[in-house]
Amino acid sequence: YGCSAEMISPSKPPSVYSFLKGTEKIKTGMPSGRKNIGFVLDCSDTTRLENIRGILSDADKLINIDHHQLNRNFGDINYIRPESSSVCELILNIGLGLNIDWDYDTALAVYVGLLTDTNRFQEQNTTARAHIIAAELVDKYISPVKVSAMIYGNQDLNTLKLISLVFNELKLTDSKMIAYATITPEMLKNTHTKNEN
């Protein structure tokens, strides 16, 4: 559509998502100069923007797209749908409204967003529509087995060592209903892993 765009995030995406087209273009700092439009995605509160809070003042128009119930409606335009499973579902809605041409990479990104934001379709935000969208994407583009293997079955040895340490630290609350563990900087150092793992 003749527009130039830059993708920014408070942190780099975890390397496990490097198979998604365009992740290498995501920057972790604010670009220079004012922008006509800034989009803030999947962010209920501007404090979560951390080092890219400049988007709030550097964009002439701010569009806030989110599915969290407690979103503070901080945009000039707010597209907030708490009944939706994920921001990817909302992006899909926009794409359908704009009649964009779908391809494998776009379908893959939407499917991964649905899969991960619903914790493999296990969370309360998993709606019938999320399953319908996923089914359409699987029917036309996506192999769930391949996607699942790329995200969840592709852990390196150091990450598996970290997971092992975490399991050794598991504790139960008095009610025996919740298990928890603390990942310490020492554990990360000893397993040569980072917060993203």
C-alpha cells in the first residue's frame, strides 16, 4: 500500500520463533523521527512498553489493538475485544476486512499466535472461533505437527538442562493445588541459557 513500517518490541523475540518470516527485522529500540501511525499490539497497559514508550508521543495517531479485559484504552483508536482468543485473531479480522492476499507466511504467523496465546488451546480464552480459524488455516496452509515441533519440540540441550533444574526446584502450596519454582540467575548461568529460554 505504499507505506513503510518498522517493527519494534521491548525485547527480541525468543529464538524459537526465528522460523517466522520477519522476526529478524524486529528492533528493540525506538526509530528516530515522528511516525504517522503507531500500532501497539497485545499491550493492556503502557508501562509494559518499557524502552519503547516513545511510541506514545512519536506517533501522530496511536492505534491500540488488544484482547485483554483490563486494557486502558490509551490509543487514539482502540480495537479491544476481550472475547477474542488473541491479538492474532483481531489482526485476522482486520486482514479479512481489508481483503488482503493470504499466503503461507501470513497464515503461519496467525496460527502461531493463536496456538501460543491460548497455550496450545488450553486457556479460558480459547473460543470456538479460535478453533474455527485454526481449522481453516490447517485446511489450507498449516501442518500442526510441523508447527508444534518447531516451537515445542526443538529445544536445545542447555534449555533441557534448565528445565531439569526447574523441575528439581518445584514446590507445592499448602493447598497442593499450585506448583511453583524459581529460576535464578545462577541457574541461567550454569546452563548457559537466557531469560528467553
